[in-house]
Amino acid sequence: MDSNIARILSKARTSGHKSDSENSVEHSNEGAIIPQNIIENLSGPALLTDSSLNILEKNIYADNLVSAFQNRHPIVHGIIIRCLTNGCPENQKITLEDESGARHYDLFAFPVKAKGKDNSQILLFGKDTTAEQHLTNALVQSRQMFKDLVACSTDFAWETDNKGRFKYVSPNGILGYTAYELNDKRAANLIVGQDGLNPFDTLDAIHDVEIWLQRSDGAFACVQVSANPIIDNNSTWQGARGVCRDVTEMREREASLRRVMKSEQVLKKIISTIRDEVDPSKILHTTATAALDGISAKQSYIVSIEKNDDADIKLELKAQCTENSDSALIETLSKRAMSICKNSQETLPTAYMEELIDGQQVLIGFSKHHNKINGVMFIVIDDETKTWNKEEKSLFMGIVNHLGIAFEQIKNYETLERLSNTDELTSLFNRRAFSEKVNKRLTIQNRTKQTCALLFTDLDNFKQINDVYGHATGDAVLKKLSKLLQKNTRTADFCSRLGGDEFAVWLENVDEKSAARQAKRILDGVNELKEIADNKDKPLSLSIGIALSEPASIQNLDCLMEQADKALYTVKNNGKSGVSLYQSENFK
């Protein structure tokens, strides 16, 4: 009973006031109660009934209660009957409907005895608790809303004490641990790497900080944490509380997306190089380097594969990207590739192979063009336990596919370059290519200070061969002469057909005597030409002019060609078939 009701009843007991109403009921002077006064002064609904359940009095707030009573509401009737039967106060909660909606009451029933009568009367009044009920419901709904928001926005909530131990964890547990398993455990033990921030004992508010925690199965989880310190009234730190959200899957998707984007960048770089690079050697070097940008490894090798008409296989290292070149490993890898190619004569090798070779993990991929193998790529890492992920293997397959196109493009480029630089009949350098190469050698000669020589060779009586034996025989002679020149020169030297029956030879690092001896050997091979066409009247022979390129005198190619040509015509004027060295004092 609230204080207001108690006050009114107490006042009524002591007042001795008598009502003038015909329905008023008097009590004896011993604490007489005038119910009518009580009913009128109550702030909530109130009414008075007799033992026959007839309403004797009501106040202005009692319409809702009277209606329920007249409709024999079980709670209203029940509380009155219990009060009559037991002769003691009764209390009951009730919800009634009116025009404004549901109203909530605490009902109180008191037995009242009328003077001179044996039967009792019942004072029934109610305290309106609607506002309190609404507030309670709002608090309950707010708490549930908070729980729902936490459940939606976080994976788990936690609280730690001033020793960094869990004293509360969400009932469902965290990261595979049950709440019971983590109770009183040090939260810092879950953190992977102890050098970073520990949000479980934070002294400052933190928001969306990412840390790595260890799951119950040993795997790692990336967790986003928001937390606040717990400070008591004495400004003493008591621990921390916060919420966590597992963002591992999100971070893995982001990492996968970054790997895909990196793979696209690597392939884009390779495609751009294949399309735009002029130097073929740079195409393969860029490809080997780019592969290590997207695939975890320390070494990459690219090897070309050629098959001749006899089905012989030739492998040649074309590019490598490695800190320390390992010739033994390259040889082992080449042998493995050779073995695979020989065992795959009828069927092409699979897209890629992952093998352990000499204690190192190796990715092997064969490049193809029009279903023919033209190269192989090796990715090597010195870790026996290493395995490449799906994205890296996919990138490797993409690189190998483009490598097949690169090899074909390089082959076409080299074919075009050979055709543009060589004489179609003899396969020697043509005049343009010869000029480019000699000019490069002259630039190098300025640094090396070595003496070189230019030989200018002309066939004597070649026109008669064409006239007598025909141009086919003449072509055979020219081919034979080209082989004769190549046979009598070294690797560093090179030969050229300048046009018609005129040939030039560049001799690297020779002195005057060595150049003359080499020219004499060429001259002595003229009998090989006569075997093709032997004209008794005007036999084939060679006239050779020599011009020395000495470091002391700066000479360009045109100057050397002019000097060798003058020496050549000295031989021609002296009856042909000989060798002459240009000496400036003889041509003044």
C-alpha cells in the first residue's frame, strides 16, 4: 500500500466524521471509518461493496473498475470474495482496457464492518501503475535491443579484471573456446605476437583495432576490437570490457583480391613487354623477373626448346632471375625437362608440375604454340615444405601461356632480323648488317686498343663462269666461297657478301702478319672453287686487299673500305690472284 493511501486511512480512523449520505456507513467511535471520505480522497479508482457484491459507493475514477466488476471480471470478483471469506486485506495486479488503451493497476481489497450490522463491506481501490509498466517495458525492450545490436555487430563480448583475466565472456564462447574454458584465464595468452597492442588491459578507449588471436584449433583469426577501460569511483583501473568481431574471412577475401590484382598486373606487364619490346632478350628477362613479383620464389629460369627434323631436342637457357646462378641446378632442370619432352612425344605435358628436385620445390610449366612445345619455365624455392597457393599456380599457368606466344614472337623476330641482315644466297651478313657490326667493333676498339683488319675479296673471271656455265653454277661458286671464308675465320671474325662477287671479312685482334697469313689461307682454297667450274682460258682466282685498323689512327669504315679496295685493285693490276696490304706510302 502506498503512503498516500495509508495516510488517508489513518486520518479517517481518527476523525470520527459522520457522513450525511443515505448510503454512508458509520462505525463505532472506536476508530470509526467513513469509507465515503476515503473513496473521495483516493487518487485512483475506488468503490465500496456489501457482502452481496452490491456497489455502495464509488469515486470519479472508478468507471473502468465498476465496468469490470459488473461484467464479473474474474480478478475483480476473486479479490473481493477472498477478502470477504478470509476477513483480511488482499492484493492483486490487473490490466483493464479503456478508451485510451490498456491500464495497469495494483488492486487492494480491505474488509470494513458497518455499525450495527453483522455483514462486512469491502473497500476496493487500485493504484494506477500504467506509467511504471510502460517504463519497465521500455527498459526491457531497450536491454533486448542492446543485446540484439551486440549480437548483430559483434561476435563476442568480454570483460577482464585488473590482472588481465577474463571474468566475463559471451555465453556462446569465442574462437572455438567455451565461456567456461576462458573463465579466469589470461586474455593476453590468446594474442598472436606479444609486441603489439593488448586491448584486454587497455587504459584508453580503443575503436576497431585489429589484432590476431589464436583459435582453439591452433589456427589464427583476425579480430576487430573495440574496448573501454573500467575505472571505479576512486579513479582506479579495474580492467576493461569490449566487443570483438571476427574479420578473418573478410581479410582473406581482401588478400585474395589483392593477389588477383597483383597477378593481373604481372600478366599485364608481360603482355605489354611482348607487344612493345624491340629487343627479344628483354622480353624473356622481363617475364622471368615479373614471375617472381607475383609468385613466392627465389629463382626463375626460362629455357627454349627446339626440335629438328630428326626429332632431336635442343634446350637453351634464355633468361634467368636469381641472386646466384646455379649451373648444376640449371643442368638438372634441363635434364628433367628433356626427360619430360621425350616421354611426351605423343601427348603434351600437363599445364604445370610441382616436383622436388635436389631438395628444392620446383614449379615446371611448358609453353606451347599451336600445340607444339617451344619452351619451359622453372620457378624454384629452396624450401622442401613450400606449397604454392591456388592464385600463384593460376598466375604461373597464365605466364607460361603467354610465354608460348613470346617464344613464337621472338622466333619470328629473329627470322625477320636474319632475313634483313643476311644475304639470301650465301647466308653471310649483307652490306647493311656488316656495316653495323664493324662500326660497333670500331667503337670497342677505341677502348681495347687492339689492331683489327678488313679483307676485301673479289672473284677473278667470275663473269665468264656465268656466261659459260650459267647462273646456277655461278651461285654454287658464290656459296662455296662463303663456306671457304667461314672455314678460314675464327668465332670473333665475321664475313659478308657486299654484292655480286665482292666479299668482306673482318678479322678481330690481328696484326699485319696474322692478317696476311689468314688471307693467304683463303687464297689457297681457290682450288675448291675450280672443282665447281674450271675454265682453262680464264680460270677462277681470288684477289684480296687488306686494310689494317690500328688504335693509333682513328679510322671509320668508309676509310677502311676505301683502303682495302685500293689494295685489292693493286692485285688486279698485277695479274690477279694475290694478296695486297694497304700501306699509305704506296698510295700517295
